[in-house]
Amino acid sequence: MDFGDIRFLGITMAVILGRSVFLVWSGTRYRKALNRFASNSVIWKITSPSILRGRKRSAILLIAVIFCLGLALARPQWGVDWKEKKQKGLDIVVAIDTSKSMLAPDESPDRLGWAKKCVGDLARSLKGDRIGLIAFAGEAFLECPLTTDLDGFYLMLNNISAGTIGRGGTSLSSVVEEAARALKWSTGDKHILIVVSDGGMTEGNMDNAVELAKKNHIAIFSVGVGSEKGITIPSGSAGSKTGFVTDEKGEAVISRLESGTLRELSEKTGGVYISSHGNGSAVSEIYSKYLKKFTPSEGKEMLSRSLVDRFQLPLAVGALFLFIEIAISGMIFHEKI
């Protein structure tokens, strides 16, 4: 059993405790007042036992009424009610580059960390939309299918790292292929793919990627991560003499944002390219500025799970106790008369 607002249980118990303390205190004062006129033995002889019993029962019943009312206000819940509803929203797949160059620290804490934070911010701003996640390097893998379950999405987002995809390099064409499979059943007029990468394309073919995106009605929005000035990449290797990723000649590799490939991919598929450098809201900006023109997918059936309120039961029991208390109080009154 669960409660809709458990705070009322605490308030109810405080009221009952206060009521009980008051009854003890008032009863003590009442007896002291009577003892001024007669001893206890005399009082018991002249007082009807039924009146004394009635008062005790009335006090107990009033406490029971207060408890039932508090229980009803706390809204006890048990049992599950499943409701089917239709939801409108965009279907958005986000692809994050996990190649080694994304460890470059020209974004904070590094390019990959920055990308994950910004994608998380995007997910938090969604309103009924479904979101999916692709990790890619030399190949692409669907980490999270389209979902409205943001907790599950965040879990998969936090788990991706520069070692998520074993094959090195950057293959944007494999990203489009994986996105096409993920968006296969989306009913919107345009499918949305957001690519977050430092650019470059070492695997696949640009023309094939564009043709596949157009065939599957995918508009590609891309966010360039990093600076065009470039920076060295930490090696993360204990045996490295320089502490940076080096080339065949032993010289440190300078990783730069290569925006040309990303810009071309977006322009040819009806999307937009945005540079992230100095713009911490680049990913969310795509959602707020450019995706409003897209028609949301319709008719997605969802099951909504909710617990069933059972406040009627304690309310009915409380009403019964109150009716009995009123009847007892009436009997005591008539007996006094």
C-alpha cells in the first residue's frame, strides 16, 4: 500500500496525541472539581455507570473518526490502473562521437564530457518527445532506442565513454544507417538526427551518407565540438613519455574541430550546423529554435500506470464511527435528563 500524501498521517497522529493528552488533563480536572463536593465513593454511587461508559466510548470513537479522516486525506492507494493514451511528439535520435579525439580538453571537462552534459540538458527540455542515443566512432551502435523513459536514457548516456566503440575512426555514414533503423517506424514528415562530433570522416562515404539520409527523410543537425585552433589529446597511458596521443613519428597529435564535413552533411539533408565552442547550449538550441517546424509523430500508444486511490474506505468507516458517536452522545444526554 502507498499514500498520495503521507504528511497527513503525521499530522493526524499529532492531533490524536494532542486530543488524548487533553482528555487525560480535562478528566483529571473534572475529577478534582467533583472531589470538592463529594468523595469518589459517593460520586460513583450517584453517577450512572452507563454515562461513564458512554463518555469513554464517545472519546474513543472521536479519536477513531480523526484517524479515519487523516487516513482518507493521506489517500491510501493500492491496485494498479492502466490507461492507454495517444501521445504527440518528435522522434529525435542523438549520435555522440566517442572517438579518442573527443578526450581533448578544449571543452570542459573534455569534448565527450561536454557533449554528454549538453545532450542531458536537451533530454530534460523535451515535452512528450521520444529520444534515442547512438554512440559512434569507426562504427555506430544504438545504445538506447527511441523512448520517453528519460531515466533509462540518462543511464545509457552516462555509461558511454571513449572506449564504448572498439573500432577507432569516425564513420558518419554508419551513424545515418543506424539512425535510419532506429527511426524506421517514426510517423513524422521528417526524421531528426542530431550528430555531436568534432568532425572529420575517416570511414565511409559522404555521398552515400547524404543519399541514405534523404531516402529515409532524415534531417541531420550537427553540433561541432572543440576549437579549430586545436589541442593535444591526453593519452591516458601510464607508459606514455609525453602524456599525449602521438603519431608514428612520436609527435603529439593536434586535434582540431573539422566543421566542413558536419556542415556539408547538415546543409545537404535540410538540417543546420552549429559550433559549440563558447556556446554551452548549442544542442538545446537546435531543439528550441529549429525543430518547431517539424510535424510531431502522432498516434503513439502509451500505457499510463497509476495507483488507485482508496480514500473512500477510511472516509466511510470514519462516517460510521461519527454516526455511532452522535447516537451515544444523544443517549447520554437523554439519560442525564
